[in-house]
Amino acid sequence: MIELLQEYWKPFLYSDGYDITGLAMTLWLLCFSIGVGFLLSLPFSIARTSESRVLRWPVQFFTYLFRGTPLYVQLLIIYTGIYGIAEVRSQPLLDAFFRDAMNCTLLAFTLNTCAYTTEIFAGAIRSIPHGEVEAARAYGLSGWRLYVRIIMPSALRRSLPYYSNEVILMLHATSVAFTATVPDILKVARDANAATFLTFQSFGIAALLYLGLTFALVGLFRVAETRWMAFLGPVR
């Protein structure tokens, strides 16, 4: 048993038989989807709180669609469903994009986390005290300057506790990437289990890796909350 474990735990951390390690692949899926989703959610959250229906309704439909359906189903639709459309396969660029499992996985993860992050930031924007906005306008700030200098920085600070939960949930959600044969931590664990039949040990190693990453993220966000949310009071 010890020899089997020594042979099959390495792909979690070493690229033995894989182009990239399971741990590195999981981190790549998380960082890319969270990074791009964060950037997209900034203008989306502003549009979500806009008084204009033309801006607000499309974003509201987008967030309702991706928050109302499971990520697993979204990945299956993007990975297998879209490529099954003849018009998609007839276009060289679309054919090349949706034929690649990694592209489909990153797209599904990014759109999913973008929808949740948009609602988080939109809620933070609504929670900003009206007096802060009025004070900024009294100093002559309006339009995009008001959002860049006052509203969005304040909203991002206030949303840190909620956004940290989304990042951690997204880390756990990356485990469905094995559906598209992406060699993340869970895919490596499944391959190790299939080769050794050591189910507890194989998935136990995967659980410990996810647990370690979660603790690291919790620590990072705790430091960020202590630094950037001090104006709201002490953070325990």
C-alpha cells in the first residue's frame, strides 16, 4: 500500500504523466476565472444598479441565468452542447475554441463567478450610505469620477467578507472540471483511485489539498479585511 501511495500521490504535486500538476491546474482554473470574472463584474455591477432599464435588465438576466442553474450543467452545455451546433463547427474560430476542453472550462467558470460577483458588488454599492455619495458630490465629483474615487472603492471594501466566500466556493467548484477531462486535483485523485483502488487515500489526499488551499485563502482575506475594513470597526 505504501508503495502504491508513493507512486500515485506525486501527480498531485509533480507533473508525472500530466502536462501540469493537479494542484497547479486547480490554481490556474481558480485564478483565471476569479481574475477575469472580477474585472467583468465591475462594470456589470454598476450597470446592475443603474436606473436605466437598458443597462440594468440585460445584466439582471445574465446573473439570474447563471445563478439559477448549476455550474455542472453550465459546463456540460458549453463543453458538449454548444459544440454540437452545426453553425459553431462551421466557423473555424468557434470550432477551435469550443473543441478545446480547457477553453470551455475556463469560460463556464468565469461566467459563473462573474454572475455571483456582480450581485455581491451590486449589493455593496446599494449599501453605501447616501451621505458618502452626497459629500463626494459636494466636492464636485460626478459621473465616472464619483464611481472610480468613491463608490467602487467603498463597495469593494464592504464586499470583502462576501467576496471571500465566493472565491472559496469557486475553489471547491473547480472540482467539476474533471467532467471536461481537465487534470485538476479531483481528476488526478480519480485516476489514482482507478489505478490503485485506494479510495480513501486517493480522495483523502485531494481533500487535504483543497483544505490547505481553503485555509490559505481564508488567511489572505482575513488580512485584507483587517487592513481595508478598519474604517468599519474592528474585524475579529
